Amino acid sequence: MDHGGFLLKRPRLKISTKVSLLFVILVLFQGAVTLVTLTVIVSRSQNEAYRSQMNHTVRGIKGYLQEVLDEQRINANLLSGQVKIIDYTDFGLKNLLQRELAIYRSSLRMGSIAVYLEPGVYFTGVGETFASSWISREELAAAFSGGDTIFITAGPEKPALTVFSTIERDGRVIGLLGLSRSLDEEFVEKIQTLTSTTIVFSFAGRRISMDDISDSTVDKIVHMPEMQDEPEEVKILDEYMVAAIPMEVWGQPQAVIHCLIDTTEYRRLIARYNSISLISTFLILTLALIIGLVFYRVTFNRPFKQLLEAVYRISEGNLQEDFQTGAEDEFGDLAKAFNKMRVNLVNRERELLQLSLYNTLILENVPTGIVTVNLEKRVTSFNSAAVRILGEESSLPIGAVIEPEDGSGAFPAALSELLTEGLRNDRYSSGREIIFERRGWETILSVSTAPLLSKDREKIGTIGIFEDVTKVKQLEQKLTISTRLAALGEMAAGVAHQIRNPLGVMKVSAEMLRDDFKVTSKRANYSRITHMIVNEIDTLNLVIRNLLDFAKPREAQMQLCSIGDLVRSSLGNLPLDNYPNLQIELVDLEEVPERLMDKNLMEQALSNILLNAMQASPEHGTVRIGAELVDGDLHIRISDQGEGLSEATRNKIFNPFYTTKAAGTGLGLSIAHQIVEKHKGSIDVFSETGKGTTFRIVL
């Protein structure tokens, strides 16, 4: 017997057991929350009460200390201002002064009264002369000069509070009078009587306490770090709530009064309350558990068994089984829901069958071939159009491998390669063309592939959709040939026209030179006619160069070029004499740094655009050429003041052989566009009818 496996096996709990455990947990949780909540509330309430009492006590102690200090100051000031004390001190009558001080000490109930002479020398006094022994000469000298006048001194038996007041005659300090009060058990008992709390007084290692508090507790209270860092904060120590009051009001923060409130009885009451609460919670839990189990068996267990038996029958395929519980509660609603689900399952099964037949009809009637392949490169489905397009000889058995190792695949190799690529990639592809031989003829297919995903969006294969576009491609090829022949015809007509006009001018000019020329009488005509011949030859050269450049463009040879020099060279290539009244304006060309470009090609592009702008400008118009850097890109703008271009013309202006002029090949702007693209740049046209045109080159 496998005891280890039995121990690792997860125990099976019935719903009744789970409900019982849940009920027990809920009751325990509720009891624990109630107990903790009430305990926290009671504890906080009692703590707040103790804190309020402690704060009141602290204020009372501070008030009492202030009263004691004020009283002692007043008495010291009164005594130092007595005429006899002033006279006896001034004339050095020690015995008379001592007798006078004894009278005041008895009436004021002071521990001692002492008189000091400058610079702090003890003269005489009555009682225990604390100050004479425990206050340094420096401190007494400071008191003479108006410094500190309050001291707590540590005597051999008990501390004392001493207040000094200067004895003056005619504005001159002649002595110092000190009143001392013992800080003893009587002082501590007086504070305890006023506050009804336990008091521990500590100063310079001395500790005075009237109540029966252990030495260890007193030592903890005096040396609590929190009491030293945060005075007057209420802290909890053992069974006491403690507050420390530094005697800063007397100018001696190292002397501290610790106020204690005993919380032993309060803690005892809390413990008793917790015990009663635990016993009550246990009794309530037991009674509630018994009632809950009985209620569970009557209201839950019986209808649940009926539903379980009906579900077992349906799981065996009996969809005609009806649910009956006889209950009018949630189990009754559940039985109705199960009955409705059973009816829906029957209807859904019928609909799925119809949908499957409908999908099959759709796939069979689609003229496009469809094939699906799983991740193992096996065919999972196809339609009749796929067989028709690929041919009967390309059989498509379900489960066939599209790329068998022996090369005898059911698909053309190119199609198998695209489907395999679709399995490797998780992206769509469309319109990819393949060519394969079928019955001795080339067949062209347009193929699209897409990942085949499950309902959980996991890839389970790929789907290929293809159609025969052989006839379409043949028609497109014929159309392309016809279009090229028509374009060549238009170009030939344009070039012939472009060449015929210059040749006519050159012929007439040559005949004039042959028949009418006499150097002496017609020198001006000779210069004009020869200049016309040269210009027309340049025009012919430009037409031929454009035609050759468009037919076979040159590769760009990059070098640093100055934009200003480039524009001026481009203007030098143009027949400017044909436009004598046209103004050429250059803007900010010298401020742009040199750029890498092919000088000859860019001169040709700029010449073509400038010639177009000059031809479009009115007779007295202006052609403006400017350059600037925008975000690191070079912008060259060529603007004219012509009639502008319509939207239709702008859309076709860079097409080869397109021209709006009576004479021209329509290649100039096409060649400029081609050159700018070789430089990885772009060229744009901005124009409105009647407002001129601007060409912008961005490099």
C-alpha cells in the first residue's frame, strides 16, 4: 500500500463539510473581530481618559512650580529691600544681620537665608547654608552682575531651590541675598496631594518618592530614553503611565518631576472582560453550528442530490431529461435554469449542424482557393476552388505534408514556401505573386497568408488564400506596352517640335549671314544673329541632355558645395538674355553652410526648376531664390510671380513628358525630382491660381 501517495493525495471535502467549516470560520472571525474591536475601543477610551488626567496633572504641577518660584522671588526681593538688611550688610554688622535673618527665616519657613558680599564671598546666614557650599564663586559673581538668580543645588542630604536677589544702596550693589527651600519628601508629598498621583523627583542622581515603588521601576523611569528625547510625552512603563516634567520654569531642566498613574486595576478589568468574551463567543459558536447543520441538511442537501442525479443523466446524453426538485427557493430557480440550458443545448446543436453545412457551401462556392495548414505543416482543409486553380494533378489530401522530404509535395514549391513562411511568422502578408508551370503553361497566382488563431488567440496554423491572376497580368503587360508606346510617341512629337524651332531660327540666321551680311555696314546685325544661333544651339543641347538624363540617370558623386555658388552656376547655364526684364533675387544664400551633394546634378535640377519659374513669370516679374536651415535640414525655395497652378496640374507636374507649354518635352521637372530623390531629399510645390508658385527642396 502506497502510504506516501495517500498522504500526498488531496482530501476530498463535501459541500456540507465546506459549509460547516466556513460557518465555523465566519463565527470565529466575527467573535475575534468583535472582541478585538471592543478591547481596542475600551483600551483607547481608558488611555484617553488617563492621558487627559495626566495632561491636567502636568498643567497643575507646572502651575504649582511657578507659584513656588514666584513666592520665593517675591520674598527674596522683599528681604533684599529691607532697610535693616541693607544697613547691616553695608556696615558689616554680621551679628545684627544674622538675628534679623533668623526672624524672617522662621516667618517664611525657608530652609536657609544667606548673604554674600562681592565678589561672591559668604558673609553670614541662618539655617542650612546650602548656597555657601554648593554654588561656585563664578555663579555667585554672575548673580551679582545680573546673571542667573535661580539654582537647584545638591546638598549632602537633599536638593534645594535657591533664589538670589541683589542688595542695593543708591543704585550700587553691595551684596547678594539667597533664599533656599528644601526639595525633600515634604515637597514631593505636597505635589502628590495636589495632583492625587504618584510623584518621583530626580536631580543629580538623587531620587525622592513617597509611594511604595520598586527601585528597579524608579530606575527605568528615570533613565527612559524616550523621556529624555521627548519630555512631557505620556509613556507606558510596566503598569504605570508616566509623564516627565523638566523643571525648566526654575531654569533647571536637569531636574525632573516624574508623574505616575497606576493602571494595574484597569489591566485586570480588561483581562476579565476578554475571558468573558471568549467564553460567550464559544457558546454562541456551538449553538449556531448546531442550528446551521440542521438547517443545511433540510434546505440544501436533499434538493442538491436531486439536481446531481439529473445532471448525471444529462451527461450520459439524455437531453430529454427534465429537472424537478419541488423546491420554491434558489434550487427551484436553478432547476428552471438547467431546464432552459437543456433546451438551448438541443437548439444550439441543431444550429451548429446547419451552420457547418452553410460554411461548407460558402467555401465550395467561393472562386478563390482556400487552404489551411496546421503547425506540423499538414493540410487540414481546402475548398474545390483550390483544386480547380492548382489542377487535378495537384491532389490535396487531408493530412498531407506541404513540404515532404522527398520533394513530392501536393502544392507548387513556391506556394509551399509561402505557407511555411506564414507558419514561421505571426504577421499577415497579401498580394504576393508566384509563378509555376501547369500543363506546360506558366500560371501566376496572387497569394495572401494569415495566422490561423484559436478562440483563445493562440496560433494553431496558417491560412492561404490565392487566385489565378495570369490573364490579368497579361492584360496589364499589354497595357503597359501600349502606354509606353503612346508616351514615346508624345515625347517624339515634343522633341521634334523642340528641335524644329531652333533649327528654323538657325537656318534663317545662316541665310541672312550668307546673303545680306557686310561686315562694315551690318556689324550690329552680325552680333545679334550669331548670338541667336548660339542660344538656339544651347536650347537644343538642353533638350538633348534632358532626354539623355531621363533615359539613363547618373549616379550622385557627393562633395561639399556652397549653395550660393551652386545657384549662380545654375543661373549661368540658362538663356537669361531671353528674359531681359526679369529680376533674379537671391536671399540669404551665403548664410547657409556648405552641404554634401553632387554639384553637377544639383545644378541641373536647379536649372530645370529656375527655367520653369522664368518661363512662368510675367515680363517684369521677379524670381526669388532663398535658402535656410530648419531643424538641421536645408530648405531651398524658388518662387515666381506667375499665374500659379491648378490642383490637377500640381498632381501631375512631376510626371514624365507632362507639360503645359506649346513647346517642351515635359522632362525638366521629372529629372529635377529624380535628382532630389537621389540625394535622399524631397521636393514640394505650393501654388494657388493667380498667386504664383513656390518649389521647396528639402535636403
